[in-house]
Amino acid sequence: MNDLYKDILIGAVFVIGLLGFISGEFIISSTLFASAAIASNIKVNSKRGKAGQFSWD
């Protein structure tokens, strides 16, 4: 999976979480927001080469 697909996937999860929040699905939207944030942080930290961080590879 290259970086463009990862960015699209993270963005889609965020937008779906936002739409879920607007429609009142607070538990689902919270889970989607958290997964988007974790995935984004993992992606950034793996590019920086920080030790002890999870990686997409």
C-alpha cells in the first residue's frame, strides 16, 4: 500500500466519522475518529523512523 492509498483511507475514515457524528452515532464516530488519529500518527512516526513505534510495513 503506497502513501496515496493510506492518505485516502485515513481521510475516508475521518469523513465517515464526521458524518456519523452529525447523524448522532456517537459511539461509532468516536471509534472512527480514534482509528483515523492512530493510523495518522503511526504513519507519521514510521516516516520519522522513531524507535518503538508501529509501522505500516
